[in-house]
Amino acid sequence: MGSVNSGPTNRRDDDFKEVCVVGGGPAGLAALKTILDTPEFKKGLWKPTAFETREGLGGVWLPSPPTPVSNSPSSNPTITSTYPYPPTAYPQTPLYDSLTTNLPHPVMAFPSFHFPPSTPLFPKAAAVEKYLEDYANWWNLTRFVQFGTKVEEVTRNTNLEGGQKEWTVRVRRTSATSSSLSNQEHERQEQEHQFDYIFVCNGHYQIPRFPSETLCPGIGQWLKKGKAMHSVWYRNPSSLRVPIPGATGSLATDQGNGSKEHRKLRIVVIGSGPSGNDISAELTQEERVESVFWSFSGGQEETEPEAEEGGVVSQSQSLKPKLRKRGRILSFRDVEAGKVIFTGIGGVVVEKAIDLIILATGYKISFPFFRNDEVLKEGGVMPPLLPQDERDSTEWKKDLWNSTYHVFPLARHVFPLSLSSSLSAPSLSRSTSSPLPPTIAFLGLPVRVAPFPLLEAQAVAAVRVFGSSSSQGTVQQPIWNAEKEWKGVMERYERLLSQAAQLGLHGPVQVNHHVSEEPSRIQLSIAAAWHRFEEEEQFDYRDELWEFGLDAYDSGSSIEPPVKVQPWERRMYAQKALLRKYWVHLETHAPDEAEEWVKGVGSVGGKYSHGQGGEESRREWEEMLEKMVVKAEKWEEEVGNRGGE
């Protein structure tokens, strides 16, 4: 492998490109690895640099305390021990202590690098962090990462004459040693760099999404009183704090006369995703917890207690198991009384004496380094609905929007299609008349996917698009067709718009050239679904990325052939819930059997040129998974016949 400075000494300056990678998590590592695979890098024509705010690799998988650190560069970091609302800073990761993967690791691993032999099927976060470090070491990526360096601002240059590059990136050192520096010294910690290409890989699991008062009336008061928190601050049951006057950090309840009664807690967890599922289950194991109410759309149980007159169910009407499913919350009532109203079957359900609400309600897409609307319209503003007769107009292609749910319009969920509104400024595609390939790519936006394999596929597509304009590249035919890409975006738009209409999401629709303050239900539906993939859809998308990225290269290229999704990956992804349920059962009740299932699996192939393991190793994991699915199906049937485990 050639070094970053290798290559011809007589190269043209126009051929030498500097590539910025924002972030050192899984997406950033996939980008770096893929850049190093390119002919351009091996000829010394591309120089990558990655900036990572933290002092280690792994992104969301790198643990940190739940206490946020002040973002102010001119003051010492300040630690907050409660649940501030509105928050001014956030933990560096939402990683909770008990987190394991929700996918079998053979399905979620990078195609170029397997997990080590004998790895538990659903590994803990520490094992994933170690896997990412091993991935970086195997492909020799760390030498290109500047740790403790925060990307403060990314701007697009309006004048590319005189050798100026398209992107300016301003960074600041954030290492622990810089916290005591003076303002003048902090200024010296800031640097500016220029780049030709940008990989945006900053991750999207830090800025919590709080429910709005419109959707959840009364939630604001619960948050301000400290009786509601987002799961970004959750680490384990012992970390929970119920606000009690005069008893900081205590889980006691104040009786108003100075005495404290240590009663058991009643907790609501909102959200149907993996964190809502995990946190609900973990809290039921806590002796201090009386009841956990897991709330999500469609979560109401089929056998609810009978409703009182008016369709209201009293919490005292029935004996409940520790974990009870509830429908979505209609409103948060009296904070002191802890009254919460849920949707129910044939009415509503009321729970009282709720001590704490945990909001596992997801995270906002955020790019804090785009400081103005020149590149990306931030602030959670929805793009307007596109009128039927104007959906092919360039008027709608001028802006790139971040609704915090999705980024629009992105070709293939990666490449901006927006054109500059100013002819004097370079567009994101560098030309308003005949758009050339983009010079910026957004990795890791799709959700409900096997992320690591998809990241490598997105990175392959990105480097091929970036390299397609290089005079020294190996591209044999044009790869970027802006008109075709816009058509693909519009096809997805039409499909999601039709689905929203079928769901009856009408609401106050406003189809014109400005954005209302409150997005319509249709806008919200399209935004929330934009980067969300159905199970089979994600695999087709991954295959398309590989084909798109590599079809333009000749057969003599050193680039590997496309990594096609194998049938077993699709089958095992579809069985992920059953496999995880059975694996949790084994680890809880038969840990020796769990260890025996994976013992030695993946060790046949040894190590080979494309990473840890090989085809034989992969086949071992495939066979093991197929056997476990059969076993898990029998176990589930037996448990059902016994009426539960």
C-alpha cells in the first residue's frame, strides 16, 4: 500500500486532491478504508484527513459518562448531574451499560472484516468498540485521524480561482489539556484547512428528540420539573434520579412533612425502538421498581381492564405484571400527582403516581458545523411540499434541507442534488448548467438497516463519484447523471406521498413557495420515512450502491468486485428478533449452552488479505445461524405452549 505522500513527483496540482472525513465512528472508518482502496490514493493523488472530536475511535460505541460537558471553549467544562431542560449540552454518546447489538454480528459486520471467532452472537457494546478499533488497526487507518479535534465550521468557497479548493474546514483542539487555556491560547488552537471533497460522517445519536407540546400536551412541565428525561442520559437503573426536595440523588419520595418513604417506583418508558425495549426490560429487573409502562403506538394490550364510565380505566382496577404495554400518550396531566393518559382499546387508560418518564424518542439529524444556509438549511425546517406540475423544476433543487428527520434532496441518500441560487457561487454539483459530480457525501443517514455493510457500500459509491472527475482516475464512462438521480428522488417522494395519503394524513397542507411554521402531517410523514428502509429494501439499496460505484471501472482496476448481499443475510435479518430473544434466554438461563453455540465458530479461515476471517469463516457463522433459527423456533413454540417462560 502506498503512503499518503507516495506517487509521481511531477504530478499536476489539479490532480492532487485532499479529502476530509468528519468523524471517527463507523461511518468515518468506512470512508477512510474505502479511500485507501482507491487507485487515486495508491498513486499518491488523494490525501485523506479525518477529524474526531473525542480521544478515541468508535463514535456512538465509545462510552462516556451521562453528564454533558459545556461546549464553551472559553470556560472550564461544567458537569451537570440532573436532567436539564431545555438542555444546553449533551452526553457524547447515549450508550447505556447493558447495551448489546440488536442484530447478529455476522449480519452487521463490515463485509471486509468479520468479528473475531467465538464472539457472542449479540455482543455487548465494549466488544463492538474493540471490533471497530481492530478494523482501524487492520486497515491502518488511525494514522489519518486527528483526535481531540472538533470540526467547528464547514464553508463552501465562492471563488475557486488561484488554486483555492472548494471547501474550507475550521477545526479546534478539544483535548482535555486545552480546557484550562486562555481565550488567546484557544484562538491558537483553531486551524483552517482546505479540501476538495468532504465525507460527512458525524453520526446522529447525540441531539435528543423531545416530543412537542402539540403531540404530547403537558410534557414541558414534566421536563422542567425533572420528572421526565431523555434516554440519552440513561446508563443503568442506579443512575436514575427522581427529584425530591432536600434529598439530592435520593430515590425517596417526599411526604411533605419532612419524612421520606422509600416506596417502589412507577416508571413510563416511551418509544418502540431498541433503547425503549431494552430500558423497559432492564427496569423490570430492578427491585426498587414496582411497574414499568412501555408506551408506543399500537402498544395497548389486548386484554385491558374494563373501562369506567366515560371510557377511563383506573390504575387500581387490576393487578398488573411489572411490565405493561400502553398505547401512545394522549396527555401529561398533573405533575405532582403523576397523572398520565394513554390511548387504550375502546377508550383511554389513566395511570397515576408516575414517578419518572423516560423518553426513548430518538435523535435529531444535526450538522452543527454548517453555520449558515449556504450549504444546508438547518433548524428543523421542513422542505415544502412539491406541487405536481413543478416537481421537475430546478426551482426546487436550489436548497438542501435538514428537517432533523431527513436531508433532502440527496441522491441515493448520499449526494446533494441542490443547485446554488447564486451563479457566482459554486453549486454543490459545481455547475448550474450541466451539473458535475458532487464534492460532498453524507454517510449513515438510513435507519432500520444493517449499518456497517451499508456504510462501506455508501463509501464506495462516494469515492467513485468523487473520482469520476479526476483526469488521472480509472473511470471509463460518465458515472454522474443529475437528471437521472433527481428522477430517483422524485420516485421515492411520490411513493411516500401516496403512502401518507393512504394513511389519511391530510391535516393543514400548504403547497406553495414558503414553509409554514407547523409542518403538515404529510410533510412530517414523508420526512420521518425518507431514510427509513423496509427489510428487503435496504438490501436492494446496498446492492445498487455497489453496482453504481463499480460499474464505471474497467476490469483491470484494483478495486474489488461488488459485494452482493447473500440470501442468508436476508433470512437472518428477518429472524433477528427471534434470534435475539432466544440468545437472551440462553445467556440468562443457560450461559454454558450460549458459549457452546459460538465456541470456535469463525476460526477455520484464519486471516486473509481482506480482513479477519474469510469465506470459510463466514460460512461457519451462516451454518450456525441456520441451526439456531430451527432451535429457536422450537423453543418459542414450547414457551407458547407453557403460557410463557
